[in-house]
Amino acid sequence: MNLDHLEALQARRSREKSRLADASTANEIAFRTREIAACEREIAGEYKFLGIAPLTLDEILMSDDELLAELLA
């Protein structure tokens, strides 16, 4: 499964969030907020297209023992 497009969308969202943090005018803040919302809609559509769901925080987090086991495997 090729996740390149999903990763590109997520990178774009990250860049837009960074730009929003640096925004200084009301117009720029509004624009960046709209761009982030658009990115999130595109990401949701990409997940649907790929037939997968985003990982939950519980699925991502590992205990120290689980991490060590994975590293040693």
C-alpha cells in the first residue's frame, strides 16, 4: 500500500500549523485556519480512499517493555 500521498498531506498540514503559529494578521490567521481545515478534509478523504483508519493514541503508545521487545525482535 502506497502512503506517499497521505504522508504529503500530513506534512502540508504540519507546515500550515507552523505558519498559523507565526501568523500576525487576522487575515493570515483566517487563511491558515481554512488551509488547515482543508488539509484535514483531504486527509480524511485519503484515509477513506485507502480503506484504512487513523491510528488511535492507544494504538500508538507502547510501554517501555513493549518498546524494548520490539527493538530486540
